Amino acid sequence: MDFVTNAKKFGVRSLLLQGLTFLSVLTSAFMIWKGLSLFTNSESPVVVVLSGSMEPAYYRGDILFLNNGYSPIEVGEVVVYKLKDKPIPIVHRVLKVHTQRETGEQFLLTKGDNNNADDRGLYNPGQLWIQRDEIIGRVKGFVPYAGMGTIWMNDYPQLKLGLLGTLCVLSLFSND
């Protein structure tokens, strides 16, 4: 059966209802995400660990829950930071904290638990410290390996397309 035959069979109103239901699910997910962002004061309250640099604390595929409170960051905390002009956030532990006496502004040096050296090689050229405004959040909890689907979809784009196509077809032709 082709799309036109199915459209006539279900009727225009039924297809519009299915489309609106699909849009409702998408907007609800977006609202939940934005609500979590406001509640946690983080642009990205949930992230997936993409590398093994934090093993054995966190493994590739772990989902991390973040909070970006206003209290000072301390040595030993695991933070997620995003550098200017670099698209992927980095999950690493705070190695050193430098606080300016006059302003109270914090500057952080980070390092992956599984790395031999600190992160200065990852920072932008000439940058020696991470500034507080580059911190996306502090890790407050995690679910082991729950984010492996995200990694598989990034590693195998055809899997992502197949999954999205299947979801679209199912949402359009379900009887609910």
C-alpha cells in the first residue's frame, strides 16, 4: 500500500490527529527538558559519557545527572565543562581551584581520572584555567551504561535513521 491509499483509508482527520499527537509528544519532551534545565540551572541537565577518560568512576555510556548550583566548586568534584568553539562537553574531575580574592571568581584545572596529564592540552590555546561560566554542571548522580543507545546511534547513523523512520511510521499508523 502506498501513502495516498492509506491516507484515504484513515481519513484526513485521523491523519491530522496522529500528527498532532506526535507533535504533542515532542513538545512535552521539550518542555520537560527545559523545565529540568531551569530546575538544575544547567543548559544540559543530562549528559552521556562518550570516552573512557573518567574510568573507573564513570564508563563510556553512563548517563550523568547534573546540577549547576551557585556554591563554590571544590577540588575532587566531577564537573562537565564546554569550551568556546568546541562542540562536545568534557566530563572530568577538578584537580585545582584558584579563587581571586578581590572578586571571588573561580578558575579550575581539571583532569580525567584515567588520563596521565591535566586538561591544559584540551583547553583553547593560551588558556590555563577553566572559568566558572564554562561549567555546564556538577555530577550529582548517574545510571551505568543507560546511554549506550546514544553512542550506538552516533557511531552508526543508519541505526538512527532506521529508528526514526520506524517511530514515524508507527506513530502515523497506530490506532490509538
